[in-house]
Amino acid sequence: MYFETTYTVDSRDLDCFNFCRASALLGYLQDAAGLAAGEFGCTNMEMVDKYGHCWMVVRTAYTLDRPLVWRDKLTLRTWHRGGDKPLMYRDFDLLVDGAPVGRALSIWTLVNLADHTISRPNRFPEFAGTDGGDLIRDSKLPRLKPPADLAAVETRTLHYSDTDGNGHVNNTRYADFLCDAAGLQSAPPGSFVRALHIDYLHECRAGEALSLLLGRDGETVYVLGRDGQGETRFQGSLALGENTP
């Protein structure tokens, strides 16, 4: 089975090129994943209340064929792959006016709040018969392997405005960290984030500071966020596209 929902790209979601920001798109994807889980009683709140487990996103990525612009009606069609693995894949098709404009893929896990262990989805009866069936793909989303020659570009202090209801930095904000570190405001006119990949490694909270390191491999830009002890909290990559009429 699959779930569909539609979002209208709002002026608040636009960047300096009048394209939908990467963080805004991640917000749509995250919201759609939650709504889809609600269709079979597995929202984060429901999993906490019933089983003492919460959802955590481990990795997320998307690719776009064209930028999303103001007033685009973006339909997200999404389904999960189920299975007996501790990490559960969720696929997305992105459509505007019925035409495909991109794809996304995320990996989620269910964490026991009591002992921080990970539980397999097939442990919970709500998941039975709810996967994407014939829609399921075999694509994988491995962890990034950034180049070795990374250089520090800034130290970013995390604030109240970065946090969400869980008390830690919202998953979508890391896309802004990537785009800022990459200096996208200086990109050529018509540039947009064509591909994005983020590995969420350790939670971050307001008041902490991250050193952002940047490196390149061809057209791909890599950004790592490390804390004061040198531990990598997140890593991501992006590649730009050019809007052509």
C-alpha cells in the first residue's frame, strides 16, 4: 500500500533564487512519512504510547529533475519496505501536476526509550501487510564516504530556532547547515540543490557548537559537523543543478 499527500510550495519555503529550499523539501518528506505511519497507527506518539518506542531517521536523500518553485503543488507518494531488518526503508515519488519531478529515500529505525535498543518493524503487528508491495525498490542508501581533505569553514552555534519538540536539532535543519557551509548564496543564478544526502549520526541540542568542514569530489560538495571532542555528529553531501527553461 502507499500513501499520498500534496503540499503547496509557500513563499516562506523559497531561497534567494526563488526555489524551494532543501530544508523545506525535507520538511515535506518528514511530514508525509509521519502521516503515512498514521494510516496504520504507527505515528511517533502512538509508538511511544503503545510500546515505549520512538521513530528516528537515520539517513535521508533526494534527487530532483527540476527545482520546485512557488505555488507548485507537490504530491508525495510514499510507502515503506517493511521486512525483518532493524532499519526500515521508506521510498517517495515526487510529482507536480501528475508528472514526476524527483525521488527520495529515507531510512528509519524504532528505538526503545527504556534501553535505547533498536527493534525490528515485524515485531509490531501494525506493520503486517502495510508495505509497498509491487512498488518496493531494491535501491540502497549507504553511508557517505567523504573525501579525506576537508577544511573547516565555520563554527556554528546551535540555537532555540534549530530545535523541535523532541528538544534536539530538527532533522531538516541539517540541510540548511550544508547549504550555508557550501556558500550557496554565491552560486550562479538558476542554481538549485539537485541532490542531497544526510547521515544523522548523533543528536545535537541548542547551546552546542559544531565545526563545519567542507570538501569536494567533482561536482559533489561534502560537509561534516564535528563537536568539540572531534566526534562527527552529521555528514552530508549535495550537488547543484541548473534550472533551464
